[in-house]
Amino acid sequence: MAFQVSAGVQVKEIDLTNVVPAVSTSIGALVGDFSAGPIGEVTTVSSETDMVAKFGQPTTANFTPFFQAAAFLKYGNSLRIVRAAKALQVNATGSGTGLLIKNLSHYEDNFKAGEASVGVWAARATGTIGNGIKVEVCPASDAAWAVWTGSAARYDKEFDSKPTSSAYAVARGGSLDEMHIIVIDTLGTISGTPGNVLEKFAYVSAASDAKKTDGTSNYYIEVIASTSEYIYWLDHTTAVDAGTTSITDFTAGSTTEVTTLSGGVEGSAATAGELSIALDMFADAETVDINLLIAPVDVNGVTTLGAKVITLVEGRKDCVAFISPPIADTVNAATPAANVLGYFNALASTSYSVADSTAVKIYDKYNDLYRWIPANGHTAGLCAYTDGVADAWFSPAGFNRGQILNTVKIAYNPTKAERDDLYKGRVNPIVSFPGEGTILYGDKTMLARPSAFDRINVRRLFIVLEKAVATASKFQLFELNDEFTRAQFRNMVEPFLRDIKGRRGLTDFKVVCDTTNNTGQVIDTNNFVADIYIKPARSINFITLNFIATRTGVEFSEIAGQ
């Protein structure tokens, strides 16, 4: 209460412990054409193994985004991927008539009630990877169980006992509601072993309101929808509501069902337009947190995707895009320097993007081939690596932190004169030095005019500062614009900046938040203003070593002072 009317003691607790929070700096992002995984949905992977499990192995048609992602994951452990939707692709189904189911939300909104009419099951993964998935259902029937135990596959060994009647059904006067469901990879496309068991669901119920002992649903449709990685339920016969007492309401059936999925189509290669639509999933900075955006590679002669990612990061203002030239610009090219400069000269000036100079050759262990891929997965990864061994405001280039891993060779190794031209053209050279490896040998952003923001470390420093302080500042909204609030803001921000200064991110700072910038006019218009002055630390790009010979009798203090 605001005031006490009668005598008494009022205890109040006031929290003045607001601090500037830590913010992420190493979350990568990428879109591409993958063999599996949800379409049009942001999915996080933490390793190459995790990516293979969620998005499948690379093929000749889609290896580029896969190995861009794999390159990043050699340095960082958080990558957000959007699989692009493309023309003609469909999921395999029980009837062999393909059906596009993009992701779980798309399924729940359009097909979970049995609207599809294309068979009893569908593959989760869009494309040919779902072809050959077999789904077997064994209901609570002695005859059905005998078929399983007598079959060559002998799937009964995968379960502890036959399905019967759950305690849930018996309590309501029903019986024989349980079933076992098993999912088999008949072709070995997914697991690598034909006939391998992908997943199994034991003692699930045909009763629509059946519960497990922990209170969660045991209704087989709900269990499949929420836990399966490989199949969707489509038009399988549903049980009526299990709240009734008729035994038939709980009966799962009396025969074993066997369904092999087919009709999945990979579709045509993703176009620049389709990849652009996928990139839009990363456009909203408030709902999707990313820091290092790996651009899809353009084809020779166009700048569609490069221009798209620049527009995206300029709109977000909280992440950096990494752009590589088209593969053909440097692989077996007669004039690689001119090609690379021509591509990047056509792109807008921005401090939120970083350009590199060449494609790199890597070994594809999944197909036993060597592939040329863009280098931007590596350059983005170097920033993530730098965050781990130093801080976001350190340069990711050079011999200390700029070593590019697991490359066989680079397509274009520029000379010193060519490196000068590339650097003036806003392109960071990637150079292979004998005995020293392949190095990112520049730390420029794509900003054309001279500025502190034409360096990667400065741009990323300000992203960290702006993101962290802006997040903390939300707690000043709807407070009173008086000296108490302004002092509270200064006391929150200044220790944070002192910490950054102590970690070599900046050389000095000043926070102004008082009546000089919060005038009566500002206060009366319900605004709050804080001016934060920053002197960013600069990376060394040029070293001059002066070796001076002197006569024997000369004192050094005479020519060099103290």
C-alpha cells in the first residue's frame, strides 16, 4: 500500500541490483537445400553429427550448404539452420502418392485430423530419404502376435512382451487397447544398414484419452506426433473416445499391419528466390537470436543472395553476414582477382558484412570425393573460435586466431600486389603460406568509407555493447525520468563498460545521462536519452620495423633519447 493509515511497521523490498546481462556472440545461421529435416523452420544443431541426424548426409545436389555448416561447426557449437522449401519436393506416404509436409506445425495445422487421404503413414523427412521406411503395427491380438513371432524379421524380440490391455482401459471396462509400433529402414538410406530398426513405440494405446503413469498421453497418434523422428500418422483408423465403456472402443485391431512408404521426391535444386524466402526466417531480431550469418553462395554473374543477406543484417543491426564469391570466380578461373572484385564491387557498402576471396577444397568423407565450397563457413567459424579463446572484439584474422582448418587447398592464392587490391576492394584475402597453413589474412568489413567500423573487431564490439545495453535498458521503460532513474542507469552501464575496458575491448568511455540530454522537452515527450561515448580498441594491420645501423662510438641515447 502507498500510505499507512494506522500505526504499524511496513516492510518493503526494493531491488537495485540491475546489471547489464551477458549476450551471445557465437550463434551461427545458415539456410540451404538439405536431404532431410524440417522445412521453413529454425533448427539448432551443435555438431556435425547432430546435423547429419537432423538434416541427413550431403549429396551431389546439396553438398554446398552442408559443408558450409560443417565448416562453421569445426569452430563453434551453435548453428541455426533453415531448410529451404523448393518446387516439386514431397514426403513419401503409405499410398505412394507424395504429400508435402514441411514440419510439425504444418502437419498439426493441416493433416493431424486425417485430412490427407494418401495412406496411413507419411515420412517426416521431405524427399527420397523417406522412401523404403516400413511401419509395422502389432495390436493386442494373439493372432497378430503369432504373425510377428513367426515372421522372418521377428520384431517381437524388440519388445518385452505382447501388447494386451492397459490398466487405463480395464478400469473403464475396455480391453485390448495396446499396440506395438516399429519403424524399419528397409533400404538403409537413413541408417546405412538395410533392415535396421529406426525407432519403436511399445504399449501405446488405441484409446484417444489414454494416459501414461506420468499423466502424459499414451494415445498412439499423440505419441507418434510428439516423439517420432521418422513418421507422421495420417489416415490410420482412429479409436472412438475412450471415455465410454464398450470393449470395442478400446480395441486396437486384430491383424498386423505392414506399410512401406514410397513416392517421396527430392524436387529441383533450390533457387535463389527459394533461398531468399528461407533467409526471411532470420529477419526478426526479437524472435531469432543469431550473430554470424553464413550467406548462400551466388552463381556466377549475379549478386542476388549477397545483396539479400546485406539487406537482412542491415535491418537487424545485431549480426554480421559472411559472404564468399561464386565458386566459378576462383576455381580454375583465368582472372580470379578481377572476378572477385567485380562481384563485391556490385554489392552495397556495409559494416555488417565480411567478404573473403576464394573457394576452398575439402574432403567429402560421406561420398569419398573432394569438393569446392565457399570459405565463408570457415570465416564465420573463426569469429566463433575467437569468442572462445579471446573475446568478440579481438580480430579473427592472422596467425594467432585466423588458421583455417581442414582444407586441402584454396582455389586462388593471391600475391602481395593482389592482396593490396583485394583489401582496397573490401575483400579479406585468404592466403596459404608454405609450412604455416591457410590463414584469413584480413579483418575488414565491407564498409567502403574510412571508419572505425571498417574492421570486424570494432563492428562486433559495438554489436555486443549495443545488444547488451539495449537489453538491460528495457527495464527502464515506464519508470519515471528523474535523477534516480538516470543514476540507476549510469550505475548499471558504467561497471559493464569498465569490464569491457579491462578486457581490452575499448580504451576509454563516457556515459552521459543527466539533465543535459534529458531536458524538459525530452521528459515531457516521454523520452529517455543516454549518450555513451566509446573509444574502441583497434587491431594492428600494418607493422613497421625500423632497423637502424650506427657507428661504434655513438651512444644510443644521443639518437633515440631516453
